[in-house]
Amino acid sequence: MLFAFLLGSMPIAAAADCVPPERPFLPQSQEDMRAHADLLRSDFEGYIADIQDYFRCLDAERARAFQEAREVSEDYGRLVELLE
């Protein structure tokens, strides 16, 4: 019961804050591509910048999760030693 209480009080994973960008739309028709080239180029360049931010966010969350796992492992080691 205490374990469930502790789990319920933990913060939600920060990975949820890493929101992937929407994939840019590319028309099927070459004519439409040419007609909207500036807009499409802008959308694709924006996507490339946003996906890089997304990857950085995931990398930061991964580093945070590893640090947390290391701390939890140390805490568990202390618990095991205490209970022996």
C-alpha cells in the first residue's frame, strides 16, 4: 500500500513534454508543389528545426531518467543493506 502511495506521488515522466512535430504535407502533384513551393519549403525547414528540438528533448529526458535510475538503485541498495 505504501508503495502504491509513493508511486502515485511521483511526477509524470518528462518525456510526455517532448512533443514530436507534425510531418509536413507534400502534395502529390508536381504542379501543386511548384505552385506552393515557398510555403512547402518553409514547412519542411520548420519541421527539420522542430525535429532537432524534439531529439534534444528526448536526449535530455533520457539523461534525466538514467540519473534517476542510478539514484533509485543506490536507494534500493541502502534498503537491502538495512533489511539484511
